Amino acid sequence: MFELDFRSRKPIYEQICDKIKELIALGDLKTGEQLPAVRALAKEIGINHNTIQKAFAQLEREGVIISITGKGSFVSGDADHKAVFRQGALEEIARVIEKNLIYHITLEEVIETAAEVYRKSSEGQEGK
């Protein structure tokens, strides 16, 4: 279910949050569907259960999941997840572009890099 990059600068709990959001956006996790138990998921991935708990707490604050004591965590039905995730991705792109201005990266370089990422991504999708 999860592939984590333990060498990444991105914290593990954020990687878990991102993966769950991705699974929801792709439709692999649907509204009302139960997520794996914290301890079971921690054991499966091979990380401390507190890290999973931190990720689930973050997702709950964002309204992505709801937790019911004694029953578990479930994908929330409160929001249009794809629209929320899309908006979050666009905001992240905006932050990166603002940083690019500091480093004098041109619009042409940004467009060229984006086109390369899309090209590589679509090549990877064809192999699936």
C-alpha cells in the first residue's frame, strides 16, 4: 500500500499523508472506506506507530479522514477530495515558483522543467 523514501528530506508522516491523499484522488480509497489500523500499518511499513498516528492526526485536521474511537479511521465524505487536493497542489506549485524568482529561475526554465516532468511521468504511466 505504501512505498516510503527513508532517504527523503520529507518527513515520513508527510509522505504517508501524501500517499493517502493520492490513493483517495485516484479512487483507490473511497469515501467511507476504513483505513488500516495504526498499529497494523506501522508493522506493515516497519515504522513506529506514533508516526502513523501523527499522519492520521494531520489528515483528520485537514478533513481528509475521520476517526471514530473504537472503530478506526475512515475516508471523510465532507469534502470533494479531488478538488481540495488539486487546490493544494496548485498552492504548492505557486510556492515553488515564488522561490524560483528568488533564485532567478526564468519562466522558460520552469516551463521546460515542467514539460520534462510531464513527459517522464506519462512514459511511466504507459508501462503500467
